[in-house]
Amino acid sequence: MVSFRARLVLLFAGLAGGALAISMVAVSLATSSQSERTVERELEVSQRVFIEVINARGAQLLQAAEVLINDFAFREAVATRDQATIISALINHGERIGTDLMVLQSPNGEEIAATHEPSSLPALAQLTQRLGTSTLVNVDGQMFQLVTVAVRSPDLSAWATLGFQLDDALATSLRRLTGAEVSFVVTSTGRVLASSLAPADQDWLQQAMLLPSEPYQRALQQRDWANRTLPLRQTELVPAGDSEVNILFSIDYAEATAEFALLRQQYIGIAIATLLMALVFASVAARRINQPVARLTNAAERLRKGDYNEPVAVTGDYEFVQLAETFDAMRSAVSEREKHIVYQVEHDLLTGLPNRTSLQKLIRSLLERQQPATFVILNIVRFREINDRLGQRIGDQLLKLVAQRLKSFQADDNSIARLAGDEFVLVLRGQRRAEREVLIDRLQEEFQHPYSIDKSRYPLQCRLGIVQLPEHGDNFDTLVRRAQMCSSAAKLQQLSVVEYEPGMDEQHMRRLRILQALPNAVTEQNLQLHYQPKIAAADGRVIGAEALLRWRDDGIGVVRPDEFIPLAEQTGEITPITAWVIQAALDQLQLWQEQGFDFVMAINLSAVNLQEPELVESIQQQLKRRHIDPSKVTFEVTESALMVEPELAIAKLAELRALGVKISIDDYGTGYSSLAQLKRLPVDELKIDRSFVQDLAISDIDLTIVASTLRLARDMGLTTVAEGVEDEQAWQLLRDKNCDVLQGFYFSRPLAAAQFDKWLKEYLRAHK
């Protein structure tokens, strides 16, 4: 394979030889073409210079004419036809600017004063069409540049025409400016009106102009002249209709192209010298070029492989050194850009923590080494609500502050990352369970301290989902999914920490299927109400029923209320579900009333329902439409629901109570309400939770709690309901403690409407 250096030598020699071979033809063609273009350009420049000179003289002539017509004495003389004053003014102005022609005509064209006969000029109408503009005209065989202006005092008094003669002297001065001979020729007769040519040349030109076109061109070639003809009719310098005069620009071709002939000779010598020098210096140049190029090639190969560490150094000519420095600067810039891009790819731009990509690499590395670790997902409680209410700016600042606190947990064995949104991840390595629990407790304790932004304090809470690797997953996606599942379970169960246990996947998948089916539960008529009777404790009468929601889905099967109600509250589907429950329960209550049963219907409301603006109005309309006495309807609300938005809940319950319906606190004793809170609630009824009633006959503590609750309710004027009554002994104890209403499996489990009607008939027959 031929080396680069040898190829360079061959290239130089070939280029020099090829240049010599084609230089003669190239130079000949180029100089011939260039000489023709140069001659043509000189003629064109001569034409432009001529026009500019004529325009400049026209401007001078126009300025002189305006000075004349603006002279007050002259205008008065014209108005009064003072011949002596007119002639004196014309002579004075003419001598001042050296005009050769001056004519003053009346508005109808009659001569007032003139150096030439007005009849020899173009018609007055033609001159006035070009008022204030210079014009070239043939006057009695002589060329003049004229300007015609109006004399007003103040109406039109006369037309003044001033002119310069275009003679041989002017043509000669133009030749000195343009470098070309200038001639004014009458086309029909060939007569030369003025020219910079010698008299003999003028005679030859006059004869040649009479020849036809082709002989005329041959005559010019034989004389070695290059001509350019400018007909006056093609310019703006001639009145309309005058097409007799051409302006001829002439150049001696040999004289104009003499420099190109010399250039051709010089170029031939240079080409031969270049060939000889190329052969001498080709080898030296090839060696000097090859060395730095080889170094740059090696550097480029290193960059291609991703090696940005070794600097690019080249010695030699300045150009190669400069190229090497530029190449090295590019290496540094590419290296920095790549580091920056990698950082952005692997880090969260808001908090500066490693992101999902970086976390995925870490987990993959731990799994490959089978290194045990704890994977913790941290969710900020109700962060979306904070972000919506306070704005994204506050939300972003809170996330930054959370990230700063989490960084204090970062160590050699711990890693922190932001997964997405309000989800952060801690990876704890090489720690025993006790140490891990201490660290998690410290993390939760850290969140108990409020965050300060703009002198405002924001308390935050977190929920943790924990998985262990490698036993809880062999890939990143599985670990994340299970940790998120634990975090969601912590939210549902109102816990701070939930750790993954085998079998939770099935529960999680079931929740996902429930979430997917919830939106269609109402429209597909999969919901059903069951009714559990309420019994008067004193005499065992059936005084009403509680409407309890049941759901059976074809794909999922039976779904318990404690499974789907919390999910419905989270997704907002509880609103249409509750609306359906209220409608169906009131329809059943209306039916029972029409059948003669004076029942009270108890209906459950959730925390989300208490935040609905249209809830009270909707219930009022439904009661009116069915003609149901509001006092026959009781809405049950759990203590925990009241604690979500206490003020809003109390206000909404007060509105409901104002309609005449009853309000009941469900599961009393299991929530967090205090006696002071209970005092503020607009309620009519307390419902004792089944957990205190089921073991009432064998537990003195439960009996004490129930007895004190019943006394409290009686002192506050509230009706009491005990649920979970499973036997007659519990009934007797509750009746002795003055409980008002009983509810439980001892009387009946919740039944569908048709089964409830059947049970009611049997119960009434048995208790006649």
C-alpha cells in the first residue's frame, strides 16, 4: 500500500504537470474572455460616466435657470415685457455659467428674447413635457443640452430655455474622464456633430456609418476598434420623437488589451517555474505535512473511542499547531459537554438528586452482585393538594427542602434519589434490621419538623413503602412496583410505614381491577342496596333500616365495601356512587311508606361527600319529589370523616340538619373526636361501634365504656344506637342501660329489599 507521504509527492508532481499541460489553453481562453469583458466593461463604464457628467451639467444648468427665474427684477421685466431688462438679465446669467443658448418664449410660444431661433428648437410642448429636466437635442446641426423652466409672477409669464453646447471640446474632456472616444453622430446621414476623434478618424467614421450593419462591423474589426452605440432615443435625455442622433463610444482594442497579452506571457513563465519548484519541494512538503496529520489522525481515533483524557499536541508549522490547539479545545469541550449531558441524564434538575436512570443503574449493580439492601419509597402526604392550593413555586421549593434534609441521610452505605413527583427513594445497604428501623424512625422524626418558606411554616408528613432486595424482586421495575404498592397501602390504612410481604401483589392487582371497574359500577347496574333492620331496644319494634351498599362485579366477584369505598373516595367515584345510594334508598323508603310502614332510613355519607357543594340541594330536591318527611331520614357519618375538614364538615352537617334530617355519628369511640369536638357537632344520634358490643356480656371494660357512652348521650339529649348485637343477653344489657336502638345479626343480617320484606313479615308474625 502506497504511503501517505508518497501519495503527496505524486500528487504535487501530477498537479504541477497537469497545470503546465492545460495552462496554455486555460490562460489563452481566460485572458481572451477577460479582455473582451474588460473592453465591454470599459465601454459600459464610459457610457455611465458620460450619463453622469451630462446629468451633473444638467443639474448645474437647472440650478442656473432656477436662479434666473427666481430673480425678482427678471420676473417683473418678463411680466411687463421690458425687453432691455430681459436681455440684460439673460446676458448676465448666461455669462455667469457659460451657457451657449438662451431662449425666452411667451406661454403660447412667441419669442421674447433668444440667442437662437425658437423655430430651430423642438416644439414648445415637447420641451415643457420635460419641465425642469435636462434634454439633449440637435439644433441646426449642433448638439445642445437644454433645460426649460416656467417663469411665474405669480401666473405663468413665459418659458425660459437655457443650454450648453456639446462640442468637440466637451467630447475631448469626456474622453479624458472615460478613457473612450466619444462621438455624436446623426444616424441618417452619418454626420459627426461633435467628437473627441482626430479629424481624419472623424472622416473615416462618417463614411463607415453609411455602411450596412455587417460591413460596418467588419470595418471596425479591421481598424481594431471596439464600439458601443447609445441611441439618444433609449435615454431620458432626448425629447419624444427625436431619434436621429447616436452617441458612439470607441476604444482601441489592442491598446485596451495590451496588459492581458503581457499577462499571458508572464503566466507561461510562472507555470514552468512552478513545475520545477514543485518537483524540488514536493518531498520536503510531504514529510512536513505527514507527521502532524498522522498525530491528528491518532488523536481523532482516540476521540472516536471515547478517550478524552490525553491532550492533542503537535509541533511544526503554525497552521498545524493551531489546528491541534483547536482540536484539543474541541476535545475538552466535548468532554465537558458529555459530562454535563450525563449529569443531566442521571440527575433530577429540580433537586439535584440522582434520578430514576441513576437509581436503576445502582439497583442493577446491587442485584448483579447479590448485595442485600433495603429499598424505601417515600411519599409526601397530600402533596398534590399542597401543590394545587399553594402553587407550583411553593411546591417546588418544598421538594428542594425535602431533598436537602434527605441528603443528611446519604452516606457510603446509603443512597438518595428522586423517582418522580413527590416520590423519593432511599437505598440502605449493609445494615441490620435494628439499625434500619432506627434510621427509618429518624427519617420520620425529621419530617415532623415544619419547613419554612418566606417566613411561613409548612408541616409535612410522609408514608414509606419498604422492600428488600434481592428477596423481594430480581429487577428494578418489580422492586419499584412493590415499594409503591406498599406506599399506597400505607396511605389506605393510614399508616406511616408498610413493608412488603408475600401475597401483597394479589391484593394490589385486585385493587387495580377494582379501580378499573369502579367508574362503570353505577352505569352497568352492578350496585345493590341491602337493608339491616333497626330495632327499638325497649319493645323490639322494627323502626327502620340502614342502607348498606353491596357490589358484585362479573369479573371480580363480590367486592366488600371496605375494599372499594376507600378507593372510590380517592378517585372521586364516591360522588356518583353516593348519589345512586341516596336515590335508591329514598325510593325504597317511599315504597315502604306507601305500604304503611313508618320507617326511618339510615344512609351513610363519606368525607368526600361532605365537601360537595351541591349535596344539600340535591337531597332537598329528592325529598320533595318523593314527599318524604325529612325526619324519617338519618345520615350517618364516621368520626374519621369529620376529622378530614372539620370546619367544612360541621357547616355541611348544619345545612343538612336545617333540612330536618337526622345526623348520626357512626362508629363512635373508634375515631379521634374529643368531647369538646362532639359538643360542636350538629348531631342527633350516637352509634356505638360493634367492637364494644360484641363481647359486652363477658367484658367489664366494654360494659363500662358502653354505659358511660349511653349516659353521655342521654345527658346531651342524643339518641343512641348499638350495632353488633349478636345475642339476647347483649340486648338485655343494652336495654337495661337505656340504649334506644339495636342493630345486629341477632335480629337479621343485611338483606336485599325482597328478602327484607319477607323477613319483616315473619318477624311481625312472631312478635304480635
